Amino acid sequence: MTTYGVTDIQNKPSLIKAMDIAQIIDRRKHTTLGYFISSKYEKQIRPLIDKIDREEKLAKLNKLKQHQDLEFAELGVDDGIK
């Protein structure tokens, strides 16, 4: 996999047209910003991205549900009997 710096892409935007799969890094901070994948691979990669996105959303919803369940348990349920 080829790595490109942010300044390389800023100085020569035509690099993006030549990229297939590349790692984008910030050389000043020595951090990876992300990965670039060409649109010609979208058919192969899109199902994986959708699956990961679905799993992340379900995990967030489950965590939210657990939090709400705890709030209701703390408040107690009014059964209407006095």
C-alpha cells in the first residue's frame, strides 16, 4: 500500500486520480488520517462497509436501550395502587 502525505496531495491533486488504495498520513504529527480507496473497488467494498455500519448502529442502539432500562429501573414503575 502506498502512503501519501497531506501536503503531497495538496501540492499535486492529480495524485488522487492515480491512487487505487492508499494510506493518507500527516507527516508533521506522525498520524494516519485514513485510507483512500478508489471507486472502482466500490462493488467489492460497499457490502463490508454497510455491514460494519449496521453493526455499529446496532451496538449504539443496544447501549442506549440498556441505559434507558437502567433509568426506568431507578425511577421505579407506578402500578397505580395507592
